[in-house]
Amino acid sequence: MRTLKVDLGDRSYPIHIGPGLLPEVGRLCREAGFPLQSPLLIVTDSEVGPLYLDRVASSLADEGFRTVVHTIPSGEASKSLENFEAIMTTAITGGLDRSSAVLALGGGVVGDLAGFVAASYMRGIAFVQLPTTVLAHDSSVGGKVAINHPLAKNMIGAFHQPKMVVYDLDALKTLPKRQILSGLAEVVKQGLMIDPEFVTWLEEHAEGLVALRPDLIGEALEHSCAIKVGVVTQDEREFGIRAILNLGHTLGHAIEAVGGYGTFLHGEAISIGMAGSALLAVKLGRDRAIYTDTIRVLKAFGLPTVLPDRYSEDELIEAMMHDKKFKQGKVTFILPESIGSVSIVEGIEESAVREVIGQLKKGDSPW
Ligand SMILES: NC(=O)c1ccc[n+]([C@@H]2O[C@H](COP(=O)([O-])OP(=O)(O)OC[C@H]3O[C@@H](n4cnc5c(N)ncnc54)[C@H](O)[C@@H]3O)[C@@H](O)[C@H]2O)c1
Ligand SMILES: [Zn+2]
């Protein structure tokens, strides 16, 4: 087990990462000081629960904790107000008090939803992230928690840091391939955003990473977490640099909302979004190599880079407006300057974004 520290003053917390950690959750919760008399709420989903709930629940029981469990259907559509309310009901009927904690056992969907429950229940109680997907190396760190509104992704949420992240890499072994690739999109994003050497390393080891070779995937996820931690600790509430984590997300979130949540997985949508950011960068005068290099890296991981024809420009622009990305007809984008370096560019005209959406549908030769 390796431990990274997220340094945020009185909101600091450890990220434990390594194999075999879910059976240690009980002990780690004891060491973290959670009181035995307050019940813990485990939130999980219909895929993860049958695979990993027993390990977590029995390790907590062994330490003397009482637990209540709430299981949501798996998938992005579950990050909804309905499920938020249903989990609140479980929390109230289960007798959770101010000293209780919520444990999010699953991917980013469970983490974002359960985290938002924890941020809101009795005005905020503790929570622990138990990520089980590649993607959740990103979503479980940094304290952004949210649910979706049908009109806009992550529209209702909070900043609420977990007390601890316990990332058991053994859990990744049961992930479907498509989910592995989607998660790797977020790993690639961390590199494209800030770390050119990491991108080179990722591209060289793409095959082994997709196959979840333990040494490679462990190193990639630890490094990727560390990149996120570095950004979040500089700017917890996104007044400045934290915005770079949104590379590919302005368009990616719009693709998710317009396509219907779950049509494209989050990582797939931001992969197309990153291709779009690269095109936009070229349109605004940056070197064409930015686009070709970005596409090459994404393709090494079997990620999509083309927007299907059925996505209407109007609907995508509309979704971006709801996403608060537009101000007076102009939008802010995170744009690549080169591989491993980005800048925050404000005041981009809607017409330029529309053109890029058109080009993104043309596939590999947008010009
Ligand atoms: N809060 C943040 O900072 C942040 C950052 C990035 C992404 N996100 C959010 O994360 C979400 C995506 O997360 P995700 O990709 O983990 O999706 P997810 O939680 O839907 O998990 C993906 C799928 O894999 C299944 N699954 C999970 N773990 C498994 C395992 N170990 N074995 C087998 N199946 C497993 C799930 O049931 C689900 O069907 C999006 O909603 C996105 O907005 C949040
Ligand atoms: Zn993301």
C-alpha cells in the first residue's frame, strides 16, 4: 500500500492505493477515528455491490461498526435527484447522525452521488471514497461532488472533501474493457494537461495499461492521482488553475447531456472533447501538430475522437450555455498549447465553437 497526502489544512486526507485494500476498510475507518456508535452508510451500485460489498461490510463488522446499505442501479443516469432523495431516506431511517460517515463503494457515479448526500445530510457529514474504476482515481480525489440535472451535467453539487480515499487496485480486475478505456481517458487527460513525459510514457505502455498489467496500471494511477492532488491543493475551489482539469470537459459534458446520460461514457465524451479542444486551438492559430498528436495518443487507447452526425450544433451549444461556460455569447475553453501544456482561454466566439463541432464530425481529416 502507498499513501499520497492531500494537503488542505484541516481538510487534509490520505489516499491509500494498492492491491488488497477493501478488506482493510474496517481497520482504516477505526484508525481514522470514526465512532462505533454512529452507523455508517455504504452506498454502492447494482454491479459493484454483488462483487465487493461483502468484503467491505464484513471488514467493518469485524471492527464493530454498524452499517446500512443503499444500492443504486449502475450507470450515469443514477446521478439523479430521485436517487439523492432515496439515499437521504435510507440515511434518516437508518439512524445516521452527525458523527456517521457515508462510504462510496463504486465508480465516479456512486462517488459523486454519495459524496453529495454526505455534503448535504445534516448540513454535511464525513465521507470515504472507495473507488472501484480506473476513472474514479480522478473523481474520488478533490472533493467535487454532484448530481446531474436532465438539462445539464453536474449542475447540483458541492465541494466536500472525503476523509479518506481507499483505492483497492484488485477491484479493477472485474471492470469491462470499455470502462477501462473510458477511465484511461481521464489518465491521458492529466498528462495532456500538464505532463508531457507522462504522455510519452503512457503512449509507450498503452497496450499493457489497457490489459491492466499490475505494475503499469498501479504506476499510472498513482502518478495520475498525484497530478490531480497537485492541482487541487493549489486551488481547491477552482478560482484559477484547477480549471485546467476541465480539459475536454466543456464539450464533453455537452455531449453527455445531449446524447442522454450513459450513451457515451464520461471518458469517451471527454476524449471527443479533447479532440475538439485541439481543433479549436488550431483554429485559433496554434500548430496543427497539436491536433494530430492529441488524436494519436487518444487512439493508442482506442478512444473515440469523432463526433457522430446526430449531435446537433444547436443542442450542444445550448447544453454548454447551461453549463455556465458561456458569458455574453463567448465561452471559456481549456486549450492545448502543445502536448502536456494547456492554457485557459476566455472570450472564444460561439461561431468558432460551432465550426469545430462541424469539423469534429468529419473524422480524421477535418480540414
Ligand atoms: N467529481 C469529480 O471530480 C469527477 C471527475 C471525473 C469524473 N467524474 C464523474 O464520474 C462519473 C464516471 O465515473 P465512472 O467512469 O467510474 O462511472 P461508473 O461509476 O458509472 O462506473 C462505470 C461502470 O462500471 C461498473 N463498475 C464499477 N466498478 C466496477 C468493478 N470494479 N467491476 C465491474 N464493474 C464495475 C459500474 O457499475 C458502472 O456500470 C461521471 O459521472 C463523471 O461526471 C467526477
Ligand atoms: Zn472528467
